Amino acid sequence: PQTIESLNMLRSKRCPFIIALNKIDRMYQWETEPNRPSRASLNAQAKHVRDEYQTRLDKIKVEFAEQGLNVAEYWANPDIRSYINIVPTSAITGEGVPDLLYLLCKLTQTM
């Protein structure tokens, strides 16, 4: 409910935003790569971990689609004006945080 309320506020103000997909380090047998870009960390994981990540991501994409939002991982986003960037992150290990900061800076400079 709180997430939906936040999304509705952002959409009503037509405010651009980025989604931090947090807690990627909580997946079974995730090998931490402190402060590394999330794509690099993900590529360094075992296949079963990447598969679990993809399954969870697909579920989250459906949940956002149910709210009328198109989302995509930031490195695979076909159109930043039509799709909202998702940045996989870990607040504990710092994975993905460099990506998130980069995208925030880019967003503020281009929008």
C-alpha cells in the first residue's frame, strides 16, 4: 500500500524517478561484491542465483505493470521516457549504489 501510494504521488506530479530494487544480496548463495556495479555483481553469480534473480525481477515487472508502469533494468532500458529504470542494489554491501548515484545524476541533468 505504501509503495502504491508513493507511485501515485510521483505520477500525479509527473516527477521522474528510479526504482532501487534492494536486498539483492539476500538471495540464496549470493556472493557479495562490495560497492560494485550491480550488473557486474550479477554476472559474477552462479547460474542458479542469476535464475532466481530473473524470476524475482519478472514478478516485480508484472507487479509494476499491474499499476500501469513499464519498468526495465537500467542497462536494458529501451527508452527512458517510456520505461522506468530499475537498479538492483544492496544497502548492506553497497552493490548497485554506484549505478544508482550515476543514474540520479544523469536524470537530474537530462530531465
